[in-house]
Amino acid sequence: MQNKSDFKSKWEIANDPDTPTETLDALSGDVDWLIRSAVAKNRNTSKDTLRKLAKDDEPVVRQGVALNPNTPEDVLDKLADDDDIMVRIILSKNPHAKIETVYKLVEDCFTVSKSAIESGRV
């Protein structure tokens, strides 16, 4: 079990946009999903790490991957089929998702369709 100062330190590092890729890669394997979700959202996270985090069991981590502008297009396309509706809603607003991915989301339930339309991409 980690103490509060360890968590706080990892949290700050994972959220810092200037954290080196190697450090974020190491933090992506943290036992705490909050740390992994912060890594998933960080713009310096490597594409390989984003690919790994896109398969995380915790939906909030996958939501961070869906939000990250550096997530590879093929990963974003796979996230369009995610079981978690929030992953799909967040993905619908990612300006780097292929238009085909956004159209796939429009065919999804009303909430995701509304979000995709509101993003101005369809």
C-alpha cells in the first residue's frame, strides 16, 4: 500500500505535461488506476503506452486514452466499440479521430450520437 506522499508525487508527475516519456511509460504500470488515468491523458505519453492503456480494465483509464490527442487513429477506432459509454462519448469529441470513427459513433445510442454531433464533426 502506498502512502499519501507517494501517491501525491506520482499524481503530480503523471499530470505534468513536461514529464519525460520514459517516466510516463513506467507510471503506466502503476497499481492505482488514478495514476494510470493521468498518464493516459498526458500529451507526452508514448503511442505504445497509449496502446497498452487502451486495453486497461478500468474505464476511466480508457477514457483518458480516448481524450489524448496523440492516441493513434487505429486505437481510437477500436475504442469506438468500447463497452463503456463514457469512453465513446469522450472519443466522439476527439478532433484527431478519423471521420469514419465519428460516423460509427453517430450510429451508437442517442447520447453518443448527440455528443458526436455537438462536436461539430458530423
